[in-house]
Amino acid sequence: MNEQRSSENIQFTTFMLRRSTMKKIIVIVVTLGIFLLTGIVGCSPTEEPAEPIVLSVLYNEKEDAPFQEDWLILEEYKKRQNVILDVRLGDDADYGTVIAQTFESGNIPDIVLKVWPDTIESYAASGVLLPFSDYENLMPNFMDYIKEHNLESELDKLRLDNGKYYILPGYQREIQVQQWIYRRDIFESNGLEIPNTYDELFDALVRLKEIYPDTTPITASWGGAHLFAMMGSGYGIPAGWAGTRSYNEAESRWQFAPATENYKELYRFLNRCYQAEILDPEIFTQGDEDYYNKIQDGRALVTVTWITSGFDNWNAKLEENGFPDGEWAALPVPESTIGIRALPAVNPFRKGLVVPARVINEPYFEDLLKFLDWAVYSEEGMTLTTWGVEGTTFENTPNGKVYLPNIKTPKNPEGTLDITAEYGLNTLFNLNENEEFEDYKKPPEIVAFLDRSLEAGETAKMSPQLALDSNAIEAIRILDEKIAPYASEAGQSFITGELSIDEDWDDYLLKLEQKGYKTLEEIWNAAWEEQK
């Protein structure tokens, strides 16, 4: 019995020893494993970062800020978003043609910048472009921006009849910063009052042309499209780059503007200016460089432009060119020859971008949308676009952001660094108005002028939105190809006098009709009746 118990005790002791040994082994193994794992993790080299995403983009290059591959903003996109931009350049002065040629070629970059709804509708309707409305879940900053600024109704205006929108929009406040400007020093030194009407403007410039025969008193860029758009509002019509579709509120119908009596009167005044040699004869052909030379060398006396930044740079150039008292200043909009005093309506839509539908099949599709969402609509992205990099271009103060002392701005013309030309700021993805940035760069005189213009109600009212289906858009495109070139050519001839406004107008209307302008109006008004 004792031997049996002794044997059992031995077996039990052996079992416990083995169990204890196994526990120790397990503890040792686990401990060693943890140690080795910790050692491996702690000593392993840093994980290789993901390969950058390369996105192609069509960009409207400007003469005064040529594209640079080493722009700071490009470096920041790579650093912050791991994105490299393959930038393809188009001349800003003829960018509409560049876009059309790009779309027709079929070789559309991943991103096309600076587009407007009416220029891309036909491509969207034909399936060439991506419907952003299908991917709102990938763009939280965009959706927050729309909600924060109460832009839902504006976004709806971009939808085609299928309910989708194909353009990623940028927005601005409804303050008209496109204004008339004039050489205030020349007017004042010759005892001329600020012109209140087109007729007074005409008389003043005729007088100044006599005194300064080498001047081209009224000049403009973009083939005159900007000037004509500004003047068109004074005749109650769209003109120049404002398009040709005019809403007649009294009759609740749409008209082809270049066939209206109001357009005829616009041509009449421009022809009068041309014959008096106060309208620049090179207005239809000159490029930006020629235009700016005339602004800065004393030849131009009146033009239209964006006045946001003031005129210190131009005035400094005038001084360099022998006009120590030379001064450009904003000119209150004159009343037209038919009694309308108005500036072009301000569309909250500022400009937009599109991407081709093919990107949905690319492995970087979601990354592309997330990058655009960040670059255009996030606070960080908008700050980078406008202000740049804290400590390099600006600093935060208790009173808001301010540029560093070396940065050249309207408030600091003595600065040595042009952040647009040198760093690429305010170029690529500057779709949205950064209100803090815009208000900061306006000189006090400009702020006061714009406040006066706003209070006077000088800005025309926006026309209603006209919804067109894909068939209508395509029909309009085909008709436009026939009508637009002739209307533009004839308009130029009316201005220069090659065509007589009184004797050739009826023949001009007949040719427009033969090319289909009344069919164009029928399409618009059929859609309008269905929409009402």
C-alpha cells in the first residue's frame, strides 16, 4: 500500500515538474517571441511610402506668370497629398479654343481647369465627362462648402435634364469687381468732369484725342470680348464673352442677342467711337502684352478690368514711362445711349473644372476626387492656393493672416517676391473666392468704390436658368457652328464701318435667319415653355 502511494507520489511529482517546466518553457518562448517581435519592429527600416499619384491637368497659362515646374505649390501638393501634377499648358488668351480642341481630340487630361457650364454642356450630354453628382460621397469638403454657403440652389442650376451635374464649381460673392477705369490725372489736368453718360465719355475722349493724338483712348483685350460684355449690360443684352442668349423679361422669352435692336444700338455707338478714332483699331487682334503696354505707357485712357487689387503697379509703370502723376482710377459706370446704367450681372458661379468620364476606370479614380475635394474646398487647400505656406509667405496674427514683409501685394508694392510668378499661388485650383484673401488685398479706395457701386444697385440682375436636354444642346451646338462665326465677323464689320448699320442691318438679319438663328430661339423657348 505504502509502495503504491509512494509510486503515485512519484508520478504526481513528475507530472507537476513537467507541468512547471512546460509553463516555464511557454513563458520563455512567449517572452522571447515578444522580445524578438519588438526587436524586429523597433529595428526595421521605415516602411516605404506609397508611390505618388500622377494626375494630368490642362492649365490656362498666363503671360505675366509663366508656368514653372519648381513652383512651391506643386511641391506642397506632393508633400501634403502625395500628388504630382503633369501640367499641360494652354494659352489663357485663347483658352476656349484650347479646351474645344482638347475635347475634340479625345485625349483629355485627368483635370481640365477654367471651364464654364455653357462650354461643356454638349460634351457632358454625350457622355464624355464624369458626373460629379454621382460621387458626392467622395467629396465631403465640397458638400460641406455648398451647405455652409447655402449654394444648393446654385448647384441645381448646373444639373442637366437627367438631374446630374458634370462640372465641379467654384463660387464667389455677388460683388461686381469688373469695372470701367480711366486716367484720372489726364481728365483732371484738362479740366474734364467724370463722364456720367456714354455721350459725355465720347465727347471727353474726342477732346483728349485732339490733345494727345498718339493715344488710343479706349482699348481692351481678348478681342474686345471683355469690353463688349461690359457695354452689353448698358444695352440690356449679353455681348462679348457674356454669350448670345438674351432673356426678354417683358415678353418672358429668349432671344438671339446679336439680332436685337439693342445690339444694333451698341454697334452704333462703337462704330461712332471707331470713326472718331477713339476706339483702338487693334482691339480685335492685340494680345495681352500689347494691351498692357498701352495701359502702362500712356497710350490708353479708358478700359475695363478687374479692380480688386487696385492700380499701384500700373501707376508705377506710368511713372517709369515718363508720367510722374499718372493715375488709373475706377470710373463709375456711365449710362448708355439708350438710358441704361448697368454692370454685368454677377453669377455666384466663378469658374469650374471637369474630368473625363474615362477616369472611372483608372486605379487612381477615388484618389483623384479626394485630391480635388481637398485642393478646391478644404480650408487647408484654399489657404494654400491663396495665402501659401505659413512662415514662408504669410503669418497668422490676432487680426488674421498677413503676408510676410518681402511679399509683393497691392498693400506692399515694395515687396520683392511675386508669389504668383515665383510660387504658383492663386493659379491652378483657385476656383473659390477666399473672402479673407480677397478683402485683404483690396486697397481702401477700391473697397469704398465697390461699396458705393453695390449700394447704387448698378449690377444687372441674373437671367433665369434655362434647362436644356441633350438633344437641344446638340442641336444648339450645330447651329452655333454656323451662326457664331458670321455674327462675330459681321459685328466687327459694323464696328469698323465695313458694313453700314442703317443700310446693311436687314441683310445681316436675313443671313442670320438663313443660318438658323430663329431655330435657335425656337429651341430655347420650347425648353422654356416646358420648364415654366
